[in-house]
Amino acid sequence: MGNEGSHLSCARSDRTPSISSKSHQQHERKARRSPSAVSGDSLGFQRQGSDSSSESGDERETAMVIYSKNSVKASTSSAANRPGSGSKTLVIPNGASKRNRRKCIPDKPNYSINLWSIMKNCVGRDLSKIPMPVNFNEPMSFLQRLTEDFEYSSCLDNAAKCDQWEQMCWVAAFTISSYCSTTTRTGKPFNPLLGETFECDRRDDLGWRSFTEQVSHHPPTCAMYATGNTGWSLEQEFTMSSKFRGKYLQIIPLGIAHCKFDGSGNHYTWRKVTTTVHNIIVGRLWVDNHGEMDIVNHKTGDKCHLKFSAYSYFSKDIPRKVTGVVTDKQGTARWVLRGTWDSQMEAAKVLGTSQHGSKPVFETGEYKVVWKRRFPP
């Protein structure tokens, strides 16, 4: 049996090269028909057979590798030489690139939607847990919408150059500027996925960059961090509660924002005011921002109290009015602010204070504009 076993083993060994030669010929035919085809040799499989077969397999594998590298080089060079590729990018010294950005976006299609059929069962409920039709949304994520707060980042750039009380005015103007677009934009941004991120780099034109991430799904919460070239940084977490009251939708922000300046070491915090969307069922949608906001400088103890007046048909005040007073840690008024959250804000230095009944009257210097809205083209 031992001899028979060795005889069978030798027989198998004798027959193996013929099988390998047939397989080798089949691979050669495929390689001739399709140069880009990948054979078993190129994938590194070891084939039994003669030395000449293995050598030819190595040669084909080497040729295949060279062919693949040449293909990569050819595709790379063709992409580099393609008309318009890289021709609109300008490299500037700080490492960022100058991009040609679009000036406007297409108008939203006019699709009619019956909101009452959707909202009639949502009265008093939190809308963050209720699916809404896609036509109710605007074509962007909430992470992108929150990044739009830095459209007027020049307020923070100016704040980095001022003393502590005037700096507070510029910070207040920055917080107010984030509401100006709500007069014309009533759509709801899409809820981001958990873990979704959005990075915006505007160092080449506006001098800042930001990074935002969705860190919680229920309740929806996102975290943001941004830095400016002039030495400021801002971080905030944004979450909210929303209630539908029948005729209007109320959005109450719950997060807090932190702004720090490297030069002075001042650290400011504030919370956003309430936003209300009116005429949900009947009429044209319009948005109002109202409430009180306190901006606190944790280094010096200074405060800025802002009041967003709610819109009223019977009020004699101008619509969307905002007033504010900057006080030091002793409570003495230093600067005052006035204006509207949809147009512009002005600030003036307090020269003296007198009492008129229960309200103080401030003697101020000349008012100067600290923020003015820029309308899109």
C-alpha cells in the first residue's frame, strides 16, 4: 500500500502541470481580450506548475501593476488639464483658498400645502418629535442655518479693538444681527442626523471658520465652535423647545453661547430670545422675536440688558424695537443701544443720568451705527 500510495501521489503530481497549463492558457486568452482584466496571478494567488509558468505569471503581474500605475497617472494628469479645473482657485498666504461663491440661490417653488390637515393634531405638542412634510422645510440643514449667525462677524472683529464697555455694545449688536433674516425666511431647516457635521471656512474673505455637530437627536441639540482671525472665539450649544398654540408656533431656545477675546481676556455669555411664527393656519406667515437677553462679562462683572419688544397692533412703538443698557459691576450705566432687530442698531456713550419718576433718563453723546443689515442682491 505504501508503494501504491506513492504511485498515486506521483500520478497526481504528473497530472497537475497539464491542468495548470490549461488554466494558464485561459488566463492568457482573457488577458489578450481585456488588458484591464485582473487575473488570479495579479491578485497574488500561488499557482502550482512549472517554473516557466510562474515566471510568466510574475511578468504579467508586473505588467499589470505598471499598467495600473500608468492609468492612475493618466487620469490624474487629465483631471489636472481639464478646462476649468483649479483655474478658479487662488491660493493666498495664510493657506486658505479664494473661492468664487454664488451670490444668490434659486427661489423656492410655490407648492400649496394644507397646514391645518397636518397641524390640527399637534396643538400643545413638541413639534421636534412630529414629522413634517418636506415642502415646509427650506433646502438646508439646521447646522447651516446656525452658522449664518456669523454673517455679521465684523461686529466681533470691531469688538476686539475696543474697551470693555464699547466692546459689550459690539457683542450685543452681533447677537441681535442673527435675527434679521427671520423677516423673510419662514421655512424650517432640516433636522440633522445624529453625528452630522458642518464645517464652514470663510477665512479668505470674512476672517473666520466654524465647525458644528449634531450631538443629540431627542431633544435636537447641536454644538458649535468658531474662531476669528482678530482674536475672538465663540462656542455654543443650541437646543430648543417648540410648542404649537393653534394660531402661532413658539420656539424657545435653551442653549447658551460663550464668546472670548484673547487680547482682553473678556468672557461673555448670553441666551437667545423667543421666536414666534404667526398665522400658521390662515394668512401670510410672519415671524417675531421677543423677550429679554442679558449679556454678562464674567471677567469684569459688566452686563448688557437687551429688551426685544413684542409686536402689537395697539403699540405706538416702532415694530421690532430693541433697546439696551450697558452697566458696570456697580450698576452704573455706561452705554445705551437702540434700534430694530431687522434693520440696524445704534450705540451711544452715557454722559450723565437723571431720574424722571421711576425711570432713569440718560444724557448721551452722539449715536453711532454698530450694525446695519445688508440685503441680498
